[in-house]
Amino acid sequence: MSQLCKDRVVVITGAGRGIGREYALEFARQGAKVVVNDLGGRGEGGGATSGPAQEVVAEIRAAGGEAIANFDDVADWAGAERMIRAAIETFGGLDVLVNNAGILRDRTLVNMTEEDWDSVIRVHMRGTFAPSRHAAAYWREESKAGRQRAARLINTSSSSGLYCNAGQSNYGAAKAGIAAMSVIAARELDRYGVTVNAIYPTAMSRLTEDIFAKRRAEFTAGAAPGFDPLDAGNVAPLVAWLGSVESGDVTGRVFGVRGGRITVAEGWHAGPRIEKAGRWDAAELGQHIPALVRQAAANADTSGEIPAA
């Protein structure tokens, strides 16, 4: 069987456990050379250990694949650059960057601390920006040198950011920002042969196990015998395909994956409107705004569905 990503060089952040681990293993099965990045921190941030990344590398090599471990902090500017350079210096280039690393510090707004906010925004947003910036600079230079690569940048959003889950204003804000960043980057990097997409996975991981343990029956209802819709491995095939040469016509999109379901999210767009030839008086808006809002579609619920009227 042919391998979809044969000899492509892939960097995956947060690849020591959970969904990231499944990405690394799938890319390796598809013939890619993989940089397994993982700081080895705890789910809420803090701490570090080299074990998780090394274990994934050992598993890939045992199966005949090529991989190296990287332990840099993705939100550290110099660390992110070292990670990208590790791929280039070890394997001769870079074709795919998958930004997957993340932490959770769930609190309602009235209980959230400054540290809760800053730590989550740092890991998710800065930890997506810094590796992407260094990768994009490399791809631009390759393009200018006449060696344009069929490069792929794949970011990780979340239903919490797109559809707004209570208790996650820090995480949701970061993930909504990543979705917007992905669409913007797709428009900027197209000239260099780079596609940019994002995914919002629904799967069991260290960060979601407490949530999904309570809702497992909901997510597994109607599943085929022996198939676990919350298995993290279900997300990996789409990410590997997006990282392949085949996906060159797909960019600027945000995909949801849950079990065997793949969804293309549709972002903000202009809805119903009112207009006058001049400035509105605040006092007259009460006659118009409630009716305008009634014409608009309701916000999606946390599953991404528009509630029935």
C-alpha cells in the first residue's frame, strides 16, 4: 500500500500523549519523518519530562519509521525556532507543522485568575504563533530560492472557541483566535506554496477525559460495535491527509472531527441589517434592534448545531 506522506518531514507539537501521539504515529505509518515535540508538562501547565516524546519516538522507530524527539517549549520564541531547525537539520527540510500542544485552566470568568488567563493564552496562542512564524519564514526563503515546497500548516482550534463553552473563556478565546489566525495565514502564505487549515477535534485526551467521562453515553450512542467515537486515533487520518501533497486545493478551512464524522465549520458572516442615510440616534434603536436580532440565526450550541426555533 502506498504511503500518503512518504518522506515528508513533519513537526508535531504536544505529540507525546493523546491526540498528538496519534498524529505522530499516523504520519509515521504514512511514511513521514517526524519530529515529536513534547515538553512533558502537566495538563494544567507546569512541570517537564522527556519521557512521553521519547516513548513515541521509540514506538515509531520500532515500527521501522524515522523520528526524533524535541523537548522545547513551543511558546518560547527561541525554543520554537530550535524545534523547526531540528527538523531541517536532521531531515533536510520541513513540509508540515501541526500545532497541537495545549493546556487547560477552566474557570468561570468571576473565578479566573490572571495566571489562569495568561498561561492558557500563552501556550495556545503564542505556542501556535511562534512555531508557525519560524516555519513560515523557512518556507518563504525556500520559495524565494526557487525550491517552493508543498508545505502544510495545521492548527488546532476547539468547539469551545467556535461555539463557546461556559467556563472556558481563556481557552475558548485562544481557540477562536487560532481559527481566525489560520484563515488569515492561509491568505498570506498561499504565495509561498503553503496551505493553512485548522481542526477542532472531539476525542478523549488528558485535557478532555473528565468532561467526556460524564458524557460518554451521549457521544457513543448509535456507534458501530467495537468502534469508539471518542478514540483519539479517529482524528489522525484527516490531519495526515491535510499534511499530504493531495490536499493542495484545501486551505483556509476549519474542520471538525468526531468519530467517523468530518464537518467543515462555517465562520462568521454578515447577517440581516438595517441602514439609514446618516447617523442613528440611540433613542430610536430600540424600535429596530430587537426585530433585527429576531431575523438573525441563533448562535450555535456547543455541538455546533443551530437550535430549533
